[in-house]
Amino acid sequence: MKVSALQQARYSYNPKLPLILREDISKIRPVLGQKTQSVSDQEKLQKLFPNTYGLPKVSFEKGDKKDAGKKMNVGVILSGGQAPGGHNVISGLYDALKKANPESQLYGFIGGPSGILEDKYIIMTDELIDEYRNTGGIDIIGSGRTKLESQDQFAVCTEVCHKHNINAIVIIGGDDSNTNAAVLAEYFRAKGESICVVGCPKTIDGDLKNESIEASFGFDTATKTYSELIGNIERDANSARKYWHFIRLMGRSASHIALECALQTQPNICLIGEEVEAKNQSIEDITNYIADIVAKRAENGNNFGVILVPEGLVEFVPSLKMLIREINDLLASVEKEFNAIDSIKEKISFVEQKLSKQSRSVFDSLPDEIKGQLLADRDAHGNVQVSKIETEKLLIQTVEKRLKEMKAAGTYKGKFSTQNHFFGYEGRCAFPSNFDADYCYSLGYNAVLLLEANLTGYLSSVTQLSKPADQWQAGGIPITMMMNLEQRHGELKPVIRKALVELDGEPFKYFASHRDEWAVGTCFTFPGAIQYYGPAEVCDQSTMTLKLEHKN
Ligand code: FBP
């Protein structure tokens, strides 16, 4: 296989581990801390997880341990969307397993959770792992969005584990997948099975974080990749001085990606979904906000600029949120009838007639293109796929209209020429930054220590991430500790609480205190491409979000 020069060089990059994980693996032992409580609904969660609730937090120290070097067969599954660093979690797992006992085996289930259900796997070898070290993507095993959540599926998992003598499963996923990892861990214990389940926090969206999990992996690389592209566009905008660029950024619901990219590139405008919701803003309010800034810049002869739009924005605008909910419910209830309709025009009018009066008027106000996108295929949960809704184009149209009105009223005299972009898939499989390469390798390596100690229902945790890697702390956090009960499809379900952008958090406060200056002045910053080799201040920086959250 022909590989690029960078890929070749990355094969020999040695990810940096926290100091404790650099010790002889047979001499790293777990230290159990205080028992934990879930973030809320403690009594109810205790009942739902009688075997795995309230477990202690775990850290590691140097010392002898029992069961050092026991042979293990571990299965690994990547669940959900791709995120840079997935291959390093797997190489970290593999290296730690083989160091602890060269006879241990790592089974990679193919294509996500469906791999274990269909018993499709590969057994990892040195040759295979070496082809993927420090590379982007997750093609070594692939990923998938099948949910592992039913008792029948868990029974199949048990059978497959018995068949291969698998004593532990590592699930690499976001909040939903790790919620299901906790349920699977409880299922195994309730059935008297000794199979352990450990999760690793993955999602470029950055919404799996809390006091104990400082960041999900992939967020660093994805935001650095998007920020490079945004910076390049800013420089182009500043050179040509003729376009307003509307850039939509991935991140299904939370706006962490847009916020981090704004902190890195200082665009003229960045919309934050959580703020839109808190202020109960409509598309009209957002349109007026953008149009006013366009007009102010035009007064200074600046008929150009850059606007960041989080892809989840539509679900934060209250009227659109209600419309989307109605469409989701409707499509779930009339699925067959709806799918039998061929043309998109007829689909639109079919749905229109069934909406409430309020939602119908919102739907009718949208361009046909957006209406069609709102009716596109649902995801596995029956939700609209926000990555397919071109909100940036919708805003271009509404702002254009508003500026025409302002021109007629004499309050705007500029030129408004636009370009639209969507950055999402460009960042999910990039070569992991040094941060993600180190963090992911540490998460995988650390997971093996948890499994060796027979700890189940834990999330592999590496903290103090805004410091250099040798000061990182390794350990494990009981997943039930991050859970609460939430309504899902009409039922109260135990789930890991999703972390949205906090409007009183330092990253948002920093952004909010600078945005007026960035709007009218041209304060663009150009982060450039991710650097893999060179001084630490260029290559090993964590995100601005982490730095501001940790105040360093
Ligand atoms: P995960 O949370 O599963 O990691 O995926 C996040 C994400 O990248 C979102 O940002 C985006 O909306 C979605 O996946 C796109 O999904 P798909 O790859 O199925 O188009």
C-alpha cells in the first residue's frame, strides 16, 4: 500500500502518556476513591443499576497488584460517528494488553455495534496495528450507528463473548453509546457474568464532558481542522473584500465546535444555539442581528465578512424546534404512507396538511429546499439529521431579503455578495493532532488497566488535559455518576447528561465579551494547519475551550 510521507512519519510517532502509565504495566495498581452518586435522580438510578451504581472513582499508583499479567481477550467496538484518534485508542489498548500479557488478544468488531451482534470481527496483530498508528479515521474496524440497547441484543453479546472467551468489551462512543455501555455492564453483572465493560469518550461534538471527563476525543483535531479552513477563508475575504462567507459547522446539537472555532479565528459573527434558545430568538431576530452587522461594516466600506453557524442551530430556534418535533412524530406515525409518495413536492404538501396551525406557518415560510431537507431520512432514533439541513443557505436568503428592505428604507447602502460552506466531514478523519494522538492512546492504554482490575461500568478517564501530557492524571469514572433521568420517546430513561455550551462558562463569556469588537472591526486570526513536528507551543496546544475552562 502506498502511503504519504506524513503517514509514514506518523507511524513512528510515540504518543505521550501520563507519567504513571509510563511505569512497568505490571506495577501500576488501582486506587479506589470515594463512592460516587449520580448527578441527580440518585434513588431511582440506584434501583436501575443495583450492581454498578455508586462505584468509587479510580486512580492509579505505582505498586504490586494481584492478577498482574492475567491473560485477557478484549473486544472493541467503535460506536457512532468517526473522530480523529480512534486508531490511537485501539493501538493504546493493543499495546497495553500485549505488554501485560503477550498472549492476550484484541478482537475488533467490524462496522460498529452490529459487528458484535453479527459476530464479525478481526483479531489485531502487530502488522495490522502498525499500519494505523497515529492516523485518522477508524477504518481498521469501521464504525456504525446501530444501538446496543435491548435485552435480546445483550443476550447475543453474551453468546459471542462466551464463544471467543472474551472477558471484556471496550465501547468507544459518545453519550448515548456510553449510556448503553453502562446498561450492558449492569446486565452482565445482573446475569452473574464476569465480562467487564469500559467506555472511552469519543465525539467531535465535544458534548460528552463534565467535571470528570474534560473533553471527548476528536474535538481538538476537528476544531483545529475547521479553524484552519476558516482562517484561510478569512484571509481570502480580507484580500478580496467582496464576499460574506456563511460557514456552517458540524456538531449535532451543542455549539461547542462553533464556539471553539470562533475563539480560534475571531470571525465577525458566530451564532451559538444555546444562546438563541435562552433568548427565545426567532429566525427573524437572528436575521436582523446579522443584517445590522452587515450594514455597520458596509458603512466603513467593508462589504465582506465571515459568519459561523452551528449545524444544530435549527433545533435551538423555538419555533423550528417545535416544527421539527412535529415532523419527527408525524413521519414516525405515517412512515409507510409517506415513503410511498415519490415526488418531494407531494411529500411537502402531504406534511403541510398534517401540521398544527403554528408549525404550518413556520414550514410555509421556509424555502422549498429547506422544507425538503427537513423531510429527509431520519436517524436511528427517528430524529432529523441536522447535518443535512443547509441553515447557512436559509440565513443567506433571509438576510438578503432584510437588506433589500433596509436599502429601500435608506438604512443600508452596501453590496451583499455571499459564499456558503459546510465543514463537517473534512475534520472527522483528519490525522489526529498530537493532543488527540496522545490523549487517545492514553485512553486506550488506561482502559486496559481498568479491565485488568475487573472494573466494569467505567469510562476511561484522563484529566488535567490543559497541562503537558506528563502531568495528565489517569483513572476511571463510574458511568452511572454522570447519569440522570430524561424523557426519551415518552419514557423516563437513564442517560449521561449531554453537555451543552454553558452561557455562564468561561469560553462563552470570553467570546461574548469580544464579539462586538470582532463584528465591526476586522480582527481575524489565522491558526494555519495542524503542526505535527516542531516546538511544543506550536504542536502540543490543547483547545481554547480547555484553556479557558481551566483558566490557563
Ligand atoms: P457522534 O456524536 O456519533 O460522534 O457523531 C457526531 C456527528 O459528527 C455530528 O456532528 C453530525 O451531526 C453527525 O455525526 C453526522 O452523522 P453521519 O456521519 O451519520 O452523517
